[in-house]
Amino acid sequence: MSFRVFNLFLIFLFVAVGEETKAQEMDVEQKNLQLRYQFSELLKCDVQSLPDTDMYKTIYEWLGTPYRYSGDGKEGIDCSGFVCMLYKRSFDLTLAQSAADIYKEVKPLKKSALQEGDLVFFKIKKKRISHLGVYVGNNKFAHASVQSGVIISDLDEPYYKKYFYKGGRVPRRD
């Protein structure tokens, strides 16, 4: 093969690889947009109001994962395992392992002050903090439910309204 033909081959190869990379980037952008639309439907809000964040992508990927006490993987996860995994992946923060211990790490908030990514705590068993989730906006939170696995629920559903304790904001360690 002549030097000129070899150079043309290399140019063709670089252009082809560049086009493939652009196509892959477009696929990722398209998937992210699709996830945002699906998530906006779950939250019953305008897609433009959702921040573009890894938190929403991770929650969407884990929806439907079954509940398993002390679980921390796709085969089964509990509420604190879900929150710990989500905070590690989305914010690179490591949290304590139980809902009660996580509550000790947060700045307590009223329900009216909640922002996306804040935590919500519930006192269900014996008046102690025994459940938590992540606030996702529009009065909704993501959590691992014993009955349904990872789901999105509304804070005004009678069950959650009855047991809601407080919100909490994890201090970001910059």
C-alpha cells in the first residue's frame, strides 16, 4: 500500500470513528431527554422544570427494584440502601446505613422548605424514624417501599401524610 493510500485510509478511519462518536453522543442525549420526559410524566410536571441531573436518571433506572431488608443491589434494596446508593452515585456522598442515623447527619427542614434531593423521614414503627426517601419535587419522593419496591409516592397520600416526620438536607462536602 502506498503512503498516499495509507494516509487516505487513516483519514477515512478517523472520520468514521468521529462520526460514530457523534452518533453515540446523540444517542446518549436522546436517551437522557427521553428519561426526562418519562420522569416529568411520573411527577406530573413540565419537563422544562426538571433539572438535568444524575439523580433523576438513577432513580428512573431503579424504579421497580424489589424491596429486600438490608438489601443494597438490583436484586433487592431497602429504603436506606436506596438513599445511600442514590447519594453516592448522584452526589458522591457516603451516608450512614440506617434511616435514624442518616437523620442525625441532616439539617432538619419543614415540609414546605423541601427541595429536590432533600431527604424525607417517617416515624412508622414505635415513634422512631424507620423510613426515608428522597424528595424529587412536586410533593413527590422516591423510596424503597416494602410492598412495591422502588417507587415514587406523594407526600399527601394518607399513609405517608400520617407518618411524615421531617425533611432533611444533607450538608454538601465540597
